[in-house]
Amino acid sequence: MPEPETTYRPARGPEELRQILSLQKANLRGGLTPGECRSEGFVTLRHSLPLLRRMQEACPQMVAVQEKEVIGYALCLHPALQQEVPALAPMFERIRQLLDSSQDYRIMGQICIAKKARRQGHFRALYASLQQQCQPLPIITEVAADNLRSMEAHLAIGFRLLDTHTEDNTTWQVIIRP
């Protein structure tokens, strides 16, 4: 049986946003074993549906869809919404210190691929779709230093280290893709 066709595009409607939240919940660090975190990676922030809607109004929330099912997503956060995600305040402070104040950018708020769809190129394709939507702006994100799978994947597609900082016993690597 052939693989179902995958479409990469901005999320459409509340049902796809709910599917993003469901996939996010299934991959939160707190719900995974340490072994799963090491081998598969994890996400750290949990968003609400109202927040996702506000994020979507400001910039595209990219999804990978197969047969009406969201199998991956790449969330985009406009810097104007930084107050909406207090956990990212230290990252935004670092960015303010490192970049020229006139430089515009977008934050890749989180990327996640369903376990059944990993290692099939969806990570790269979602980032390419997000980059196309955001160009010519650079994309910045931060990855927990112990999330080796995520860090390796980001470096493999052209991200480079911008800064490292520690908050609440977690070391974060702020990375940028020009």
C-alpha cells in the first residue's frame, strides 16, 4: 500500500488546532519516559486553544497533514505575542541582547512530528514551509540542551548556535536559521 500523500501548509480551522494540541500533549516531556525523551525527543511547552488562535492570527502555524490528520506541526510565534508565553521570557531577553533592535525575526515556537511519521522527512519539509512563509526573516528557537534528537535535527537543517543560558535547572540553546 502506498504512503498517503502529505500536504504542508498553514493550519486551517479549529479542528486542526485541536489536533496540534493533541499531538503536543502526547509528546510533552512530563508524559514520556527518560528513554523516550533521549531517543525520540520531546516538547516542553503546552499551549491553549485560545493562544494558538492568537498565534495563528499573527503568523502561520504550519502543519503536515495526511488524510485529514495532522501528523506534524511547526508553530510560529510573532515577537509581538511574547507576553502570551511567559516561559519564553528568558529567550526573548537573550535575543534582545544579541540582535540589533531593528532586526525583525520569527520564533519557531515548537516543532513536533507524530511518532508513527518520524524519520520520513517531515521535519525538514515543515521547516522549509515555515521558512518560505517567514522569509526573508530569520527563524529563532531554543532547544533544551538535553534534547539531543531535536538539537541534531535543527543543526542538520542549517540552524546555528546563537546563545546558551540556564533557567530553572535547564540549559537552553538559542539557535537561529538565517
